[in-house]
Amino acid sequence: MPKLTKSAKQDLILTHLRATGTCHTLKDLEKTLPSVASINGIQVKEYIQTLIDEGQLRVEKIGSGNWYWSFSSDEKYERERRLAQVTMEVEKVRKSCADAEAVLASETIRREEEKDDEHERESLMTKKAELQATVDRVRITEAQLSGPLNSLNSKGVKQIQEELAGFQQKALEWTDNIYILEEYLRKLASGDRQIIESVLRECYGDEYVDGEGLCELG
């Protein structure tokens, strides 16, 4: 016959007590349980205490002694208690999981917003560089215009007029490009006047007119 485990012996004790349907003194249990659960008489107290600690065996002091019992209704109650406890633990875990998911979602949104802001800043800096390059080209064109004007006495009127017309056309083309970039900058900055004026003032330098942008060509 295979050797019984401690858990199996405890089950035999509980089955016996529930079958009797009554209460027992420690003296009664020390007589009956050794044969019921195949345990030594000196182990009875140990098994009884274990069952009490696990909530499977009930004990009450009546008169001068303790009385022990385990009814079928107690088993049902214990199962319901354990089920309620497990259910409560499951709910705690579910709530913790839901809270963690909420924190993760919030952190994901925050990081995405930071990425969008960084992308917008990079785009603004790129457009600022393009605008600055266009302004520089316009300044070079204006410098080129000043050369022919200073040599009026050495060229014919018709030649000077043709050169002026060409330079003026180039200046107007670059100016149009600047205005196109300004419109793009306004869209990129969502119409934020402070950002727009700050970028334009830095790009145009002395040629910037408050509230108007690049000054008119003279």
C-alpha cells in the first residue's frame, strides 16, 4: 500500500469528522484519528492545529474543554470564502494592469507629441535657413546693381537701361521667392505672429520693417 502524503491524511481526517456530523473533544480525536488517517497518536495535535490554521477545522471552548468539528456546510463556506478572496485578488491584478496600460498609453502619447514638436522645430529651422539664403542672394543682387550705377559715365544710356531692367527682373524674382517662403513660414508657425516676426527679423537684419517684413526695393 502506497504511503499517504500529509495532505491526503488531512483529507481523511476531514472526511471522517464531516461524516460524524458532531463535535469532538481532543481526547476523542486522539483515540479515533490514528486509525482513520494512519497517523501516530502524538501527531494528532499537530494535524488538528494545521487544519485549524488552514480554516478547515473549527474549534470552540465549551465549558472546561475545547470542542472540534468540521461540517459539510463549513466546507461550502470555506470554498466560498476562498473564491471571494481569489476573486478580490484577480480584481486587484486587473486594476493594476489597467492602471499600467493607462500610464503606458499616456507616456506613448507624450513621446509622440515631443517627436511632433521636434519635427516642427527642425522644419522651421530648415525654412529659416532657406529664407536666409534667399535674402543673402537678394543682397548680392542689390550689390551687383550698385556697380553698374556707379559706372554710368562709362556706358551708353541704352546699355545701362538694359542692364538695369535685367537686374530689376532678377530682384523681383528673388523677392517673389521670399514672399512665397514667408507664406510657408506663416503656415508652418500656425500664424504665431511672434515666431514669424522673430524669424523674419533675424533673416532680414537691417532690411526688416516692423509689421511689414522685407523693405521695398528702392
